[in-house]
Amino acid sequence: NTKAEETLADRDQIFTYNVKTSVPTDVSSFSVSDTLESVLDYAGSASAILNGQALDASQIKVEGQTITLTLTKEQVKANGGQAVELSFTAKIKAGA
């Protein structure tokens, strides 16, 4: 979102992050990653959209604090310059 900060109703509240970018036009591979701050936990939900179309969940990997969307070579070739968005949920870690 475009907010610099967010006030949560309670510490267990789940919120959504949206990472928006465009596929470069002169590459053969492309991925979008975001690493959560150490005080946050991934809350179990992630999705991605490429050029207005939902992508398969298998293209999104969560490893530790990092969430990564990887496009196929075919998707990169066919969608240069198009919008891609990775969305995922997170929450504040217990005791943080």
C-alpha cells in the first residue's frame, strides 16, 4: 500500500503486502522477492497476477522470511513491459 505506517486493531491482525513492478523487456528470466522484517511472520497466503491474469501458486516459494515469485521463460518472453504483482499476508511475531 502507499501508507508509511499502519495502526493495527490488535497484534494478531493479519495484513496484506503488495509488491508491484513490471516485467523487463530485455531479459530471459525474472523473479520478484520480498524479505519480511524480523518482527513479522508470513501468515500463509500468497498470490500473484501477471498482466491481469492470476498465476499458479506453485510459482511462489516461501523460504524463511523471503517470499519469491518466479516467472517461466515463456511468461517473461510474452509479457515484457507488463505489470506483475505479488501479494502475501503477514502478521507481527508473538513477543515482538
